[in-house]
Amino acid sequence: QVQVVESGGGLVQSGGSLRLSCAASGRFASVKAMGWYRQAPGKQRDLVAVISNVAGTSYADVVKGRFIIFRDNAKNTVYLQMNSLKPEDTAVYYCDAEVWKGRWTLNNYWGQGTEVTVSS
């Protein structure tokens, strides 16, 4: 079993900040990469940011300069610091963990999501 659990969502005014957390736990050897995605009602799930040992960090253009992704490898936890939030950022934010299961096998696991609402 691999569990991916997000937390930190909530309601914030436009221009405010939130920090999301995501922890991966269970039966895996190590975490290769973790990322944040978001999905607004009626829209597809889009990449927000990802961090990996191999590729470093990457961000969606719409959040560059406002969001920061960072990871605590010892705790298998990834964070998304969201600054200068806009109403357009309102969505359910999902965490994805890409983990090693064995030395040559990678699997992705998704969390249940945490809601972020940004008011005008």
C-alpha cells in the first residue's frame, strides 16, 4: 500500500498565500518525483509544478514567479508555497508521487486532493 495525502487547502483572499503539503508513505523504496496538479470544476487536471531528483523543478507558466515547490526528502513530503493567489487559482489541488518499488520499477500514486478557493 502507498498512501499520498494532501493538506493545507482552504479559503484565501486574492493576493494571499497558502502552503500545501503532501506526504507519501507505505511500501516503496524511495520517492523519485512528486508533483502538484489542479482541477477546476468542468476543466481538465493540469500540471502546476513538479520536483524530481533527475529533472529538478518545473512550473506551469501561469504560476511561475508565484508558486514554489520544494521537498523534504527525509519525510517523503512535498510542499507547494502559493503566493499572490488569484481567483483563477481556485481548484482542487492533487499531489502525485512517483516512487521506486524495487530498483527498476516506478509507479505513480495520487492523493485525494485538497481544495483551494481564492476570493476576489
